Amino acid sequence: MTASAPPRPPAPQGPALATQLRHTAACVLAVEQGRSLSEVLPEVVAALRPGVQALTFHALRHLGTSRALVGLLVQRKPAPALQALLCSAMALLLDGAGEQAPSYPEHTVVNQTVEAARQDRRTERQAPFVNACLRRFLRERAALRAQVEADPVARWNHPRWWIERLQRDHPDRWQAILAANNAPGPMALRVNRRHTDRARYLAALRDVGLDATPVGSDGLVLQSPQPVERLPGFAQGDCSVQDAAAQLAADVLLDGRDWPAGSRVLDACAAPGGKTAHLLERADLDLLALDVDPRRCERIQDTLARLGLQARVRSADAARPADWWDGQAFDAILLDAPCTASGIVRRHPDVRWLRRASDVEALVATQRSLLESLWPLLKPGGRLVYATCSVFRAEGSEQVRSFLVHHTDAVQRPSPGHLLPGNAGVQEEFNDNPPGGYDGFFYACIDKALP
């Protein structure tokens, strides 16, 4: 007689899946209507937020597939609230959705989605229809998945224009980029040099049962994401959460020359302040941090206060120096320009569904305006670092190529160039490949020639 397996421990107590799905569908619907998750998720009750965020991220990472499947299951497109609920549930029923997918038995997903429909006045009459749709999908899953496989939006879970732009920009790597975008990024830390060093902080992590791998000059990639409350010395400013790609800004700007104390530096689009802080952790700078949004300037102040750092913070439009510049040229300028955020989709899965093809050219124009406005503020012999968290060449290499053509006093130094997200291939001009890869980024380092 074979011994039976020990019983599984009961599932942890928490909000019912139906309640979480109802809020998840509301978040998905908000994104479909053009709202950012960074705006929507704070509106979710705090007790529900972690579960709803996990479910929403998962739903958005598979929204192309689930939309296509819902389209096969219904005769006409459902009302927006019903569509969002069906897509949220469908994402949980997909095979091969990845190890990071929230895991529930199929019958639980179906039953709880039906209950979620009943809880919402917009969908309560459609609860039997929801039940029928999801059960039909489970019966015909293989055939339905095969039908949508030829649709690139359903296969890659990105808008068609986005896929086509990546195919042009990165013909050998576009598939790897899209795949990386659908996996969560690792949690990376930046150790504050003014408080400790990386070896000591790594030991402090291990003392609390956490392991990490060094990356870059000051970074550590955690083996698994953690609440910041678990990080030793976080509240005291010993470390910050910052992706390895974003940490390169300080290296690119500071390395290769001495920076005397009091060197004048402008961080032109500084919020939320991570790159500002890293520069100040590395050198004694007279730093002006600008951001056009006063509320985001408060985040810069909060970041600096936690880390024990000081800078001048001002709300102003960097493209309009007449409103804020004192006439004294800068030794260095960091321009982390507004962009499509196409390189950080794995951390912000809503971005791909919020952006439109027309946004690229509009943002390219904004970037060009900022470069043109800030270049005259740089001393001869000074340095400008242009950065975007984008993998689109129009916002990176093509933007810089155009700038160099029109400014004969601009000299490009060796720079990381385009970094690709996750493990989407070796970066073009930068051979270091940290655990889990970088977020997608672009860096160009441009010195202003002496007369």
C-alpha cells in the first residue's frame, strides 16, 4: 500500500480572488481608457493593493493574447467593463504564462470571476455569460490559442506599431526584447558610498537572510524582490532601489576626469531623484536639480533627505533657461530626457498600451528642444550626458547623430549606447551583462570642445 502525500498547507488568508479581480478589471479598464497605473493603483485600498498590482501587471503582460481570445469567444465586442474582466481572468488561464504568474486552480478562476461579475453593477447581469465564455475557453483552449498565434499583437502582447518599430530598429534582437518585456525585472539596489561600501552592505544583507550579486560600480541585484522594510539601513539611507541601467548615469558623467569640489552640475529632468542622489554620493558637487512638476520636485527632496544629501531643487522647464538660469555656465549637464519609456516596460507593463505611434515623434521633438536649449549653458570643456529609458533609435542614436551634425563643437566620447532589456542580447557598446540584464536605456556622453 502506497503512503499518501502529506496534505498541503491551507492557502494563506487574504482578500477573496473575486474582490481582487474586480479591482484588477477596474485597473485594466483605466489603462484602456488612457490612465497610467502609477495614477490608478494608489486609488486601490491599501490592503488589496499588492494582490491587485500583481494581477494587473500579469493581465497587462498578456493583454494582446487575452483580447484576441475574448474576440473569438464573443459574437460582438463586450462593453468595456466586461471586456476588462474577461481579459483579466483569461490571463490567469493561459498556459505557459510564466513562473511569475499568480497561480490559482482553473475552477477557482472561473468561479471567482463569475462572482466578481456579480459584484459590479455594470457586469452583474452578464455573470452567466462570463461563466460560459471561460468554460468554453477551457474546453477549446488549444484550438483557440492556435487561431490567434498568427496575430503578432496576440503573440507578443505589444501594439503592432511597437513591434514593427523594434523590427526596424533591432532586426536581430526584436523578439528577445519583446520577450524580456513580458518578464518582471530584478530588484537592484544602489549602495550609498557616503554611508557604507558594497562589501559591507552585502554582508548586512546576508545577515538578514538575503543574497545579492554585485553589478556595476555601486549596485547589487537581489536574488528575489523584497519590501524595502526588509533592507538593512534603508530608512537611514544606506541604499536605494535603482535599476543597474539607471545607475550607469553617474559612471558615464563622472568617469574619465577629476571633478573638483563645487563643480557646477545640472540635472535637467531630475525627478524622482535617483540619478541626482547617485551623483552626490559619488562627488562633492554644486548640483541644481530641475523638474517641471512641483509635486515631483517634492519626491526629489524626499529622496535627498533620506540619503542625507543636499542639492538645490527647483521646479522649472529645463527647455526655458530664461526662467531659471543664473547665467553661470555648468561644468556638466545630465539630461535624462522625457521619452516613450519603451525600455522599462517590464517594470511598467501599462506603458505599451498607453503609448501611440505618434508619441515617438512628439517626444523626439521635445528631446531635441531640450538639447538645443541646454547646450549653450555648458562650459567649453564641459560634459553633457544625454539619456533616455528607451530602446527606440529615434530617441537614442538617431537623436544624437543629428545633434552632432548640427554642433561642430560637440565631441562624442565612448558611451554605453543602446542597452537592451533583460537578456535581449549583448549591449551594442557595453559588454557588462548583469544578472537579469539591464532595463532598456540609451546613453551618450558628449564633451564640448575648447575654443
